[in-house]
Amino acid sequence: MDSIPARQQLSTSKRWVIKIGSALLTDNGRGVNRAAIHNWAGQIGALRRQGIEVLLVSSGAVAAGMDRLGWRKRPESIHQLQAAAAIGQSHLVQVYEHAFGQCDCRTAQILLDHDDLSNRTRYLNARSTLKTLLSLGAVPIINENDTVVTDEIRFGDNDTLAALVANLVEADALLILTDADGLFTEDPRDNPAAELVREASATDARLVAMAGGSRSGLGRGGMATKVRAAQLAARSGARTVIVGGGMDAVIERVVAGEDLGTLLLPEADPLTARKRWLAGQLQVRGRLVLDSGAERALREQGKSLLSVGVKSVEGRFQRGELVSCCSEAGAEIARGLVNYDSCEALRIQGQPSERIAELLGYRDDEELIHRDNLILL
């Protein structure tokens, strides 16, 4: 793919996940870099005023806590790490709140753990919360909940978390700010002749071999984790840029399509990638039989599935699981992630959305399956 069109496509992206690493946030362990955070916040504020949505995945809680505790070496004890994260997280959020306040941006703190993105109900709840925050003009500031997770259930690094957030909210692009200019053919600290990889497919097997581990000792990631994050983000069609966070106006320049850092591209467009995920990666848990009106609404008008158009509910499923949508003749029309469990769906089938609260005692969603979570077959 030619680099100019790919960079120009970046400039049309309306939803970005931006990840900032520990070394950048703490000035290589010397303390929270307030000046840099204010600079990044100002750039993100400028993007928000252009109508571009931004979710910020922030490392640095453990490193900030280490600084406040006077520790110069990352501890190995999980309890010491969690204590450092608890102390550092509150400090880091205060700095972000002040920085974004200067550019009149609302912020919201979101702490996630593995269960939030592996459990389908919590996955949908997290997704709905993040999208609501974006609709309110806020900048969600996301970190792993380091104070409670253990090695067995952690994401492993915030590069991975950022990629999963990009999948979660169907972001157009992922921007990873790091202390290197991008991905090089070899580590430039070992080989000054190493060349910057300006553009490649995220699935290129050679990329991981080019990448190395973290040398700062502050974070858990390295360039290899950033390449793997790009591969994860590509599952939902997101493009990834890996670039040096210390460059002048780097966020605005990358979003504008300037040729900076390394651009890693998905093989499929977002719709194709999401269709593949919905149709092939999840097990169908139930079946909804639709009337002819609902079938037309899905096939011809691209609408969400409402409870009023459902004639029968088959199988047992939970909110957020994958169900099949079929015509009265039995032909499969679509698959989608359902907003209510099977017992609730039985109670509201054939009923208008206005009656959901009356029948169930609450109403989280007016659609049984939202069009964003529904793929025609």
C-alpha cells in the first residue's frame, strides 16, 4: 500500500486511542513530567475542538508512586508494586485533571482489569460507559487497575491494554507514544545504521524479530509489545502509529497525516475485521426469530433490532453474548451481541421498546441488538 494514501487516511480518523509510556510520563523515572503532560493535554484538547474523539491510555502509576516513595529500583514484590500504583495513580490523575482543565477538557478516570474485557457483560458495560463519556466530550484516562490485579490476570502491559481498548470502542487508530522515534530494523542503540520502518503490515512476521525489550526498567513493555499491540488493534481494523512522544506537537502532526514514526496497517478494513470477529470468533448462544418487518429493517435499512420485531427466543444466553437472527422460514439473516439475557428477551419479545422498563423494571438499552454490534450474513 502506498504510504501517502495511508497517511492521508489517518487524517480522516475520528476516534483515536493514544497510549503514553512510563518513561515519557516520568521523564525516565525522575518524577511526573508535568510540562510534557500539559503539552500532550493541550494537543488533545485541540483535537477535541476539531470533533476528534480521544481515549488516553496512561502508564506511569507505578513509576509515579516509586518517585513519591523515593524508590529508584522497580520492586519485585507484587504488594509493593500495588502499593506504589495506589500512591502514584492518585497523583497522576491530579496532574492530568489540572492539565486538561487548562484547555477546558473534562476528564474521567477508568481503571480496567482483565475480567472487564473478557466477561461479555462487563465488556459491554465498559464499552457503553466509554462511548457515553466520548459523547459528553470527555477524555477518558484509562489504566490497568494495578492495585488489585495479579500476574495471572494482568494484561501484561499498557500497550496491550491500549490495543484492547481500540477493539472495544472500534477506534480508527491507535497512537503509541514512546521514547523511540519508531520501530527500527535493528536497535539503533546497538547499530547506528539501523533504519526506521516507516510503514508495514501489522501482521508482518518480521516485525517482532526487529523489536526488542524494554531497557528503561520503568514499564513492563518494549518495542515487541508495541508490535503485538498493533496486531491486536488490527483485528478491529485500527491503524497503529508508533512514534517518539518527545517530538514537537507530535500528536497533532500524526493525526494530521504527517509522515512520522512507524505506521502499521491492518490487512482488512474495520467493517470486514469486525464482521470476521463477530461471525467467526464467538460461539452462537441463542436464536431470535424475526418477523418480516424486522427482517426488512435489518436487511434494507441498516437498523438495529428492536424487541417488537422478535417473534420467538430460543436457547439460553447472557447479555453481551452472540445470538443468531433468523427469518420465519429459518434462514440466518444476521448475528449480533444481545443487550438482554434470554429470560429478559422472552419477556419483551414482540413488545415496543417503550415497554421494556415496565416489563423488566429497568431499561439499559432500547435495542435488543444495536446496529454497531450486528453483522448481516
